Amino acid sequence: MSNNRHIALFAAIATAVLLTVACGTKGGKTSKNSKADSTGQQLPGDSMVYGLACDGCNDTILVLLPLTGEDPDTFDILDATTAGSVFGRPAIGDNVAIITNGEDRRVADLVVDIEQLKGEWCYQLKTLEFGMEIKSEHIVRPIGMSQFRNSEKRDSMNIPPQKRYREWNLLNGRLLLSETRRDTAGVTTTTNVDTAQFVLLQPDSLILRFNDGTERNYYRGKR
């Protein structure tokens, strides 16, 4: 094995050990979600704090290991929980994003459990199922678009074109869903970005309110 591969392997092992020590274990086992997404795509102007949920989280306290490598920090989330601004229920090792209070950084005004946000989210439209799969690395996969091989079938059922989201991001507590197009040279261009406010995020339910006032209820996909 080359020196470079030895170094890469050592770094990976060291990172795993640090996460285990910092965030603790549950029943002697590390969380299956102990690897967080890269923050390399954090958008300019995004003030959210990203990290891993650690042992000690409950309805009033969030213990977070920042992805910046700092020591775990504890945030008061009581007011956010009461206000319905905690989306998901962070478990040990979950990738979490928070907005801190402008007057007291130890208080979180909003919490999004990114691990719980991931997965297939679907909705019914005239007995047909559409939706999106939110994946790691800010990737989105459209669901249900293959039901229409041509626009004539869609028009005959009086179903409007559905959004084909390909990318997601968080920006100051909002979810950004982007449609993209790739040309023949392989260059990807963003053609549309929809901004949505979280209304509800539970294990089997997601409600988003888009900027145009549209509210979409999703259920967890069965696949």
C-alpha cells in the first residue's frame, strides 16, 4: 500500500474515533449515521450551524459537535420546540443544522434534522404518485416522472407538469430545491430554484410551504 493510501486510511480511522469519543455511543455501538455530509456546498450568506447530534439531546437540549472540528456545544431548544421550530428529532450521530438566537448564541431558534429529511417523499395526484428522493451530497432524484412518456398522456389526464428537482440546499432555515439541466458537453446549469419553509418534519410526514404560497404535504415513500 502506498504512503498516500496509508495516510488516507489513518485519517479516516482517526475521524471515526474522534466522532465516537466526542458524541458518545449508544448501547456500546456507534450510530449508523456517524458520517456527516460535507459542508463544502454551504451557500454564501447561510448562517446556519452544522454538526452531529451527540448524546444528551432531548426536547429542551441539543448537544452538537460542529463540523468545523470544535468541541461539542450545548444549545437550549425549549422555545424552538414549543414554537414548532424543531423539524425532526435528532438522534446520536444525525447531521443537524440550526439557527442560533441573535441575542444568545446558546439558544437555537430553529433546528433541522438533515438525516430525517433524507429519503423518499411522495404525494398523490389523481391516483398517481410523484415526489422526490433527498439524498446525500445535496442530490435530489425526482419520483414518478417516468409515468409520462409524452406530454399527450399527461395532458389527457389534465395533470400539470411536475417539478424535476435535482439539487437541494439549506439557507437560513429554508429548503432550496433546484431544477437543473445538463447540456451535451456535460455542463450543468440551474434553471429554477424554489424556496420552501418547513412546516412539519416527522418520520413519515413532511410539509413544505413554498414562496408562492403553495403548501405541499408529503408522505414517506414505501420503496
